[in-house]
Amino acid sequence: MYYFFVAFLSGFSKNILVLGKISALIMALAIYAKWILTEKVSKSIFYANAHGFGISGLSFLLLFVFSLPATYNNWYFGQISPNQWHNSTTILLMPIAIILFHHSYIYFFEDKNSSKYQVLWLSFISVLIKPSFIFCLVPVVLVLGFFYSENKSGWVNKMGVFMPAILLLLGQYVILYLPHFKSAAILSGEEGGVAFDFLHVWQHYSDNILLSLFLSVAFPIAVMIFYSKEVFKEKYFIFALSLSIMGVLIFACFTETGRRQFHCNFIWQAIVANYLLYMVSIHLFIKSSCKLKNHKQYHVISLFKYYLNERQFKALVVYSLFLLQCVGGLYYLLRMIFRNGSYA
């Protein structure tokens, strides 16, 4: 869908400068939508009737949150960052994934049919853009249903909402990988497939996978350690955490074969799910640690002062870790620019 948008909006131009400008416009709009939808979903879940810059500012900070650095050269692919700025299809997928995550929760966990058709068409569109997120969303929703639903058969029937997306995904697989079909990739001499090979790709980029995993989810881990009672009773957090775990498992277990085996094309759903985990974690952390009545006060400096004044040193440590990861993301973005687009 991304490449169709670029072609259509450029008038199917072959001019690289025109294509570059259209691409930049689409990416900028997608990241802006990511910010706005993060804010709207966060308000809907955590801050009923809330207004003011504070929540908008926190949502803006989430655009920069990044893995803590492990090594200079493999800061990106060695870790599973909550954000990335070079893969166009993942950038376009992210705002769709945010609202699909939200409506999936409403439809399955709050049992509200008002979100049924949103889940149906959003899941279909997400596969058109990039199928990665569906890889973890469908199995997680199915598995969690057996823990939370009293009507197991009804839950399975509700899974039919994903059928159009699954059929589209199967069609993509047939065209790309079955030998009877000749896709553009095969015709270009880049034959490949999918294989189970535990940690094969991840070990290529990381010298210490456990450390890399910790650096990728440092803030959510801190929230789980210090506020376990508060966060683990929230279904929204369990949903986000489960998606992140599934996303990491897919990346760890599967690889493409052929020339693309080290292109990390099974990492994208982990990045999308990790962002959702950070989004849920920051607001649950604030709800658990902060008693400010005016939501306009929920911004960077005020929260920092609040934790200092209230002598909440535990909260101060956790919040400082979040801010550190945001600063790290800003540094990484600038580093990528000054290195002429190198995102290693």
C-alpha cells in the first residue's frame, strides 16, 4: 500500500526527486498520525475527560523512546527498538496498528460489538501495508481468549473477524513463496523462503541476546518490577505484554532464506508491539505513581518535580529511565542523519 500511495500521489512519475518528496510527505503524515492516535488512545484508556498539553507531550516523547545502546555499530538491529525511522512500510503501519490494538481490546476483552468492523477492516489494511503485526495479534488474541473468556466457543467465533486479513495473507504467501508462481522477487534472482532457525538472525547482530533484550524493554521491565501489583491486574497491559512477547518469539525463531536472511524482516512486528508496550507502560506507571488532579501538569518537568517533592525516589528512577531512553532515541535519530542515513 505504501508503494501504491507513492506511485499514485506522484502521478506514477519516474522522477526520483518527485518520488522522494512524496515519500517524505507520506512518512511525515504517518508519524504525525502515530503521535495523535497515541494521544487519543491514551486519553480514552487512562485519562477519561482529560485535556491539556501534558498527555500530548508524553505521547510526543513516545515518538523518540529507543533501546539503550549496547554497541556503537549495532545499536539498532542488535536490539528491538520501540521506534524506527528508516523502514517506510513499518512507519505507515504504526498508526493503523495503534487503533487496531485499541479496537481489538474493546471487541475481544470488553466484549463490545461496536468495534467489530473496525477490527475487520483495520486488520485487512494492516496486511495490505505490512503483514507483520497480524503475525502476533491473531495468535495472542486467540490464546488470551482461553484465559479470559467464559464462553470459549463464542470467543473462537469472534476470531472470524480476522478472516479477510488471513485470506489476504495466505494469498501473499502463495504468490511470494510457492514454486508454481513467479513473483517479482523470484524473477529478479532473489529466491528465498521461510525457515525455523532459533536465534540465527539475532546472533548475527548481537553479541549478548539477553542483554539486548533487556536494553530493548528496560523501562517496561522497571515498571513491572516496581509496580507489579498495579500493572498485572490490567488486561490492557497483559494484552500489550503478550503481543510484545509473541513479536520477540517470532523474530527469535524464524528467518528468511536466501539473500534476505539477514535483512531482519521478521523483526518488524516486535518493534510495533514493543511500542504498544511502552505506550501502555508509561501511562500505567503515571497512574500508579502520580496523584495530580490537573492533567495539564502531566508533562516532563512537572512530573519530575512532583516525584522529587513527594520523595518518590522509586518513581523518580523509573521515570528517569524513560526519559533517558527518549534522549537516546533523539541522539540516535541525529546520529543517523549525520551518518548520511546509516541506521546500523
